[in-house]
Amino acid sequence: MEAGQVEAAQKTGKCPMGHGSASLAGVSMTDPQVMAAPGPFYQALRKDSPVHYDAKLNMWLVSRYDDIVTVLRDPLTYSDKHGYAAQYASGFFEEFKQILERDGGGFFPDVIKDDPPAHTRVRRLMDKAFTAHRVATLEPQITALVNKLIDQLVAKAGDGQVVDGVNDFAIPLTIAVICEQLGFGQLSADKVKAWSQAVTAQIGRMQNREQMLANAAQICDLQNFIIAEMRAREAQPREDMVSDLVHAQTEDGKLEFGEAVSLVRAMIIAGNDTTASAIGNLIYVLATQPEVAKTLQESVDDDRLLNRFVEELLRIEPPVRALAKMTTKEVELGGQKLPEHAHVMVLYASGNDDETQFECPRNFDLNRTNLGKHVAFGVGVHRCIGASLSRMEIKVVAREVVRRLGDIKLAIPVDQITYAPTVAVRTIERLPITFTRRG
Amino acid sequence: MGVKVTFVQADGVEKTFDDVATGQSLMEVGRFNNVEGIMGDCGGSCACATCHVYVTPEWQAAVGPADDIEVATLDMVSDLFKSNSRLCCQIQLREELNGIRVVVAPSL
Ligand code: HEM
Ligand code: FES
């Protein structure tokens, strides 16, 4: 859209791309229609009930940007640790824990999800792993991986097979990148996907007992794998992140073995679904919104614009829609009194869509002057460790896809696109596409 | 021997720290001494722009310019950007910066 048009739209108080507000009566965030297209629901929340009790989830949904930042900047009042513990394997916790102790080497709480000061102690070990400067040195490696996968897509399409932008591309790519960083030989995408889904399901509140048992078995398998890799490096250090963690010293002494297991597990899980979702979203947007595809084509040779493109993509389609925290005392938030031990759901996706912060939030606008304000990576002490790495992956994909593939289209009707049934991450499950070859 | 650093917060309050150890970043000094507006969310990895400061003119030469990667992160907060903007996690304290004075940028 032309700058003049944007101004005109703002003056009349109307944005060309709105969600339209929905009614909140009897509606839950977990309803399938809301899960598939949450925008109108978020907008209604922000307008009518900014700190809203969702009875089905038994959680308070926080939807306005300012309230989200208030929550995330006060990690002792809105605790990750308590929120996580209460949420984890919800309803089956004891049984789940016993299974992990018996078959999975132990039950290892996520130290990275602890509260300060315990969190600060381990977080400092992780902060230097993926600095923007270190990630910049990985660009050639990541570009090579991306092109290898594009070669495979092209070959598959050349054979007349349907190509899946998520399962044939986004997921194997993010797995390959993180395996390389951690120092694992390449793991099968199916395996990592199964592990990730099992771990993510524990905080998604949507599993029954049978699913819990299947997920627990997957998590045991994951932990046994991690423990074997760590033991090998205890004997013989290597130049990789797992080795760094095995031999890491915190300021107060050594990182415990179980803590290191939980950190490696977090690195495998946290970076995959999220970055793969972002890449899936990128391809989806290119296939369905020609004007965004055009914007990307025009930005592809300009590093500054390309960085802005990635950031705006993360703002407009954030992979993480919501995560839970728990109040450690009675507190007032956005005019609503919350009791102690209230479950609070932070709606990152709604924060990024808040019209009081982002003008015409549904417009894909590279020229925003406050792009860095979006909350797709969180805010505060728990802000994402992998932000620079995932930005780089998305950027390289955006650049190489535009250079090599043209005319990307969905191979199924848009209403057949489904999202993984978890509240935490909004992931396209299958993305059949067609394209033409450029180079 | 430590160095002296001064932050001027957005509310005008000045916070001066004498005898700060070199070898750490300016962000670390601000964050661990509760200077308002120095959050340092990403722990100094140049990824969040929550440690944005304006270097006072007399210190600009000694501090030096931002590199390309830092400029890219600063571009995400272009509404707050000025020619003397720096992300202070990228400013390592050293002897020559003894007395440095920076103004904290408004919060995001
Ligand atoms: C586009 C991709 C990604 C998105 C959208 C994303 C988003 C997030 C969000 C929203 C948080 C939580 C902040 C909070 O608690 O409020 C987070 C934390 C975290 N992320 Fe990411 N992430 C992505 C990629 C990655 C990657 C690639 C890695 C690993 C290399 C990673 C590792 C982590 C870890 C370990 C945490 C926990 C940090 C802590 O609690 O201190 N993430 N991420
Ligand atoms: S602390 Fe994040 S950019 Fe400086």
C-alpha cells in the first residue's frame, strides 16, 4: 500500500485489513474455530475483556500489549516456574514423573523455566551461545543447508510429487540446523518431530491419559538419547554445544547433570517447532498473499529490508501464540484483580496485533518505525535465546526461496490448511504447494 | 583500577558509578545496578535493543561507531534512533572510557 493510502486509512480510523471483532460469550481459546483463526477473538478480548477468564482453560488470558509487557517484566509475580509446574503433564503429573524416573534416566525440571535468581544462573551460560555476531558467522552453513533442501524440493516436484512446505522443508531444515549446533549427527526429522510434539503437549493442556503415556515414552527416548550424547562428551570433550554444557561452570560451581540434560532438551525442542512454524508461515504467506510476495521480491537484495521483512513476518504471524505463567501473590492487572496462584496465559500473538502499538496491525508493513517492539520472542528475562539464530534461518530461506522458486501456490484449498492442536505454538500441519523453477 | 561511568536516565536522574571493573559491558553495569531503561533482555547478544543509549558528543570518538550487526538491531527501533545511538551491551569498558557519560534512550 502507498504511504498516502496508509495515512488516509489512519485518518478515517479505518484499516483496510481488519479482523472484525468476535463475541466472547461462551467462547474458549481452545475452540477449534478460534484455534484456526484467532484474530477476531484476540481483538474482542483487547476491546471488551483485556484480562479475561477462560473457563474451559481455567486461565486468565492477557491480550493487551501493555499488560503483556507488565507481566513479562515482573517474573517474580508472574512466575514461569509455578506456571510451568502447575501446567506440566496436567492431571497426570505423578504418573508421568514416575515413568520418566523409571525409563528416561530421571525427571528433570526445566531449569531455564525457573524464576530469578536460579534462572539467571543458568541463563548466563546460554546467552553467549547464539549472539547476533556468532550467528552471522553461520550464514554460509545455513545457506548451504537451505539450498540442499531446495534442491530436494525441486527434484521431488520434478518427479511430479506433491511437495509439502512444512514437512519436506521447514521441519527438516530447523532440525538440521540445531543438530549441527548441538553437535549431533543428523537426526531423523520424524524422530525429532515426535519428541517435540511430546514435550510441547505437556504444556498444551490438551492430552488425555493415553496420549500422556505415548508422550512420556517419547520423552524417555529423547532423554536417553541426550544422556548418551552427554556421557560420550564427559569422556571426550568436543567442539559443540553439548560439550560446552557438560563441562560448563556456573558462577557458583558446576552445572548439575540433570540441569544440563534439561537445557539440551530445551534447545532441541524450543527452537524447532517455533522456527519451523515461522518458515511454514512464510511459505504460506508467499503462496496466499501476492502483495507480500512482491514486497519480498523487492527486498531480497537489500539486507536491511530483508531483516525488516523477517521481523514484520514474526510480528504479523508469531509462531508462539501463548505461554502460561502463574501469579505468586494477589495482584491487579489491567483493572482486573487476580488471586494468588492464578494461571495467566500471555497472548503474544494478540500483543503483536494491538492497534494501540502497531498502526493498522494487519498490514504487512516493512516501514514500521517500531518493529523491534513486537513480542514474538517474549520480553524480559525469559526473552528467547534463539532469536538471532531463527531470524537468520528465516532470512536465508526467504532469500533463497525467492531466488530459486517462483509462483508458489497452495496445492489444496486454503480452508483445508490445519493447525497443530496445541495452544502454545501455532503450526501449520501440512502445506502442499506447487511452484515453478527459477534457478 | 576501575573506571567511572554515568547514565542519565530518561527521567533526567543521573546515576554515576565510580570504580567499575573494566572487561564488562556498559549494559552489565546498568542492568545490575538498576539503571532505569537498561533491561539487557538478551544478555548482551545484540538481539533485543533493550540497552539503547545515546553517547554524549564528547565520548563518541572514544566509543566508536556501531558495527553492521548492531546497526541492523538498531534499525528495528528506528523511531528512537539518533546518530549517536549505541547498544551499550556492545560497549566493553576499558581504561579510555573512564568518565564516560551516556543518556538512556526511552523504553521501547
Ligand atoms: C521464530 C522462532 C522462535 C520463536 C518465535 C521463539 C519464541 C520464544 C518465546 C515467545 C519464548 C518465551 C519468552 C517468555 O517466556 O515470555 C522463547 C524462549 C526460549 N527460546 Fe525461543 N523462539 C524461537 C526460536 C528459538 C530457537 C531457534 C531456540 C534455540 C536455539 C530457542 C530457544 C529458546 C529457549 C531456550 C527459551 C527459554 C528462555 C528462557 O526462559 O530464559 N528459541 N522463545
Ligand atoms: S542487551 Fe540485548 S541488544 Fe544489548
